Amino acid sequence: MGQNQLQERLFKFSVDVIMGVRNLPKGREFQVVSHQILKSATSVGANYEEAQAAVSNADFSNKIAISLKEIRETNYWIRLILAISSKNDVWNSLEKESMELMKILGTIHSKTRKRFNK
């Protein structure tokens, strides 16, 4: 997968989470979860974008690590939404996408860390 493809995929993921949050119930528990997932989901792509302008290998590796942490957090919130919500079609596909993005970012982080630590 090319750099631009991953950037677009992360952007689309953020948009899809935002759209999914708009359709969640308005209860207090969903307000709290909505706030958390919006922060983490949009942070994944933002940190990946920052990594593309990294000033060093260490900076790049750090930004990718942050993206990886944020996608892991986002996956947690998605699983929580799935556990407490009755409308799961959108969230099931977002969970699958978050798992795939986690694997991709994990691979990038692992490779850059190995390269940086040599």
C-alpha cells in the first residue's frame, strides 16, 4: 500500500467515525464515548500526516507510534459502542477497518523502529 493510499484510508476512516457518531443515541454514556472516539479516531490520521513531514527518523517513528496508539484506543471505543448499541452495521465495518489499520501501522512502526535502532 502506498503512502497516499494510507493517507486517504485514514482520512476516510476519520470521516466514517464522525458520520457514525452522528447517528449514535444521545444518552449521557454515548456523549462520553462519542467525545473520546472522535478525539482518538481523528488523531490517527493527523499524526500520520505529521509523520510525512518528520524532521528525522526518530520523529517519524514517534509519530507513527502515536498513530498506532490512537488506532488501538479507537478500536477500544468501537468495541464499547458495539457492546452497548443496537445499531451495529456501521460499527462492525469500522471495527474491521480499525483492526486492519492497526496491523498496517504496527508493521510500519516495527520496521521503522528496527531501522532506527540499527
